[in-house]
Amino acid sequence: MTPSPVREHTLEKTMIEVHDLSKSYHGKLVVDRLSFTVQPGRVTGFLGPNGAGKSTTMRLIVGLDHPASGSATIGGRRYDQLSRPLRVVGALLDAESVHPGRSAHNHLLFLAQSQGLPRTRVSEVLDLVGLHDVATDRAGTFSLGMRQRLGIAVALLGDPEVLILDEPINGLDPDGIFWIRNLLKDLASQGRTVFVSSHLMGEMAVTADNLIVIGRGQLIADCSTEKFIQHSSHKSVLVKSSDPDRLRAVLVDAGGQISGEISGQISGQGDEGVVVRSLDARHIGELAAHAGIVLWELSPQLASLEEAFRELTHDNRDFSAPTAAQPGADRVPVPAISEPAGSTR
């Protein structure tokens, strides 16, 4: 995204700061003394189980709700203290908020005029989000993906320093997902603050540099995506050998858990591999050497973001179906994960 002349660098450092934030609805505490900071220059993913308080937190940041206690500021100011907020903060919280009888062009033009933005900016963002050809069509005729693109156009209209996007990938096709992934990375590379929520773990794994993870309104993690995944206990080792059946027996006797198999046909190696947990690569290598088994591959495997997320939010879900117990699945409370003081991440 090319910087526009409408952009005003009115804030010295446009980080989002949430401090001791709390909010209740109908007697239920939805956000519970939540504190975190979203830094500029990186994409920060906002994750949590259903009902964790993500959307409420985003609404509190942009002034659509008022906290019971605590504060949420952007560049040191509350949202309602910004004289022309679209020039500082672009937000997509609800793609359905546009009037269905209004065209995409007129919807954006009204917002541009309310913020003193040039008329040419409307065409720029319509081109950017790929809606130029349907600019005069009524929004009520748009698909969900097209409405998402229009919502993103609104968020980008003022060429803001801060982007707050709630589930922006909803309804987008694979090309659209690829487009927004690169857009978010490009915006962050320009020094902007990008804060985005999503339930698509695979996408967050390749898009987000850092993660803010909450459960039941409380902070679970505030760290790099890499560190969050590394913190998971779901580590395993992929092993391929000359005698997979005997190796499997040796590893099970030593306390290893065989959590999966990879056929040679699928892997293209002409051999079979097993995925082993509860034993590290060094121990597996020593066991194989002692048994006289030749190893063709010994590869430590990290958990996926989805596996790490499920493990570390297991005790912080309000809505989940019971699942069968897995071997070694006894759980203990997980302390909040954060970067060391002074870390640049």
C-alpha cells in the first residue's frame, strides 16, 4: 500500500495500549483486568476461544463500548480524543454495518467527506481492495467476501497509522486470503500498527509476527508467534528407519508414544516413518544404535499453531465439546507467556 498525502503523523508512537481493562455484560465479566501493548511495525494476531472477549476488547479500544475500569489508548489518547479518527485508526469490526441500499462508492464518499479526505481517496481504496468494477453497485447485492473487502476499504480510507481488524478473512476466497495476508505484512513493514483477530490458525501462523492470546477475558500469552508454538508440549520426532516395526517396538518399550505414521508412498521416500512423542531425538538415536537399527531420518517436529493454541487455551474455553482423553493429556494450569523484559521480539 503506497502512503497517501492524506496521512498525518500526528502521534509520535501509535501503539495500542490496554491497561487493566475490565468490562461486564449482564453481570458476566467478559474482559477481566486485561493489559497488553500492540507495537507498530509488525502484525499482531489476537487469538482466543469463542467468548474469550476479543471482539469486546476491540470495541473498547475504538470507543464503541465503555470499560468498567481500566483504559485503552492509541498513541496515548482515547479514541474519542482523536479529532479525525479515520486518519489515525482504521477499523473493521462488522462487515454488515454498511447500508444495503448504498453503493460502495457513495458509502466511502460519505465517510471521506466527514473526515475532510479528498474525493480521489475513494477511488484509490476501491482499486486497492479490488472493488473498482462494482463501485456503483448496491452493497446489499455484495457477497460476504465483497462486503469484507468494502469493510477493509473503509479501514484504509484515511491511510491510518493503526489498523484494527476483527476476522477480516471471513468470506474471502483463497486469492483474497493471499491478498490480505500480503497487505497486512506490507502495512506493518511501513511502520504501522496492525492488530488482527482470526480463528484461522494456519493463516495466523504465516501472517502474525506476535500474538496476544486471551481466554475468559484474561491474558494467556503476549509473545512472538514462534515462542508461543515452542511453549507447547506437543513436540514430536519424525523417524524413518530400515526396520520400522522393530524400531516402533523399541521406542514403545522405552516409553515413547507413537502418535502417527507416514507411509513411504505419501512421503515419496520409499520407506515408512513414525511420529514419536515423549522421547527426544537424541534418546531415539541412542536406542536405535543400541538395537542395531539404521535410521534414515531423525527430524524434531514443532507443534503447529493450532496444536499449541488448543493446548494452552484448554482450561480457558467457555464453549467446547468433550473430547476423548489422549495419552499423556493430564493438564496443569499454564502461566501467561510473555517476552522477557526489554526484548525487542
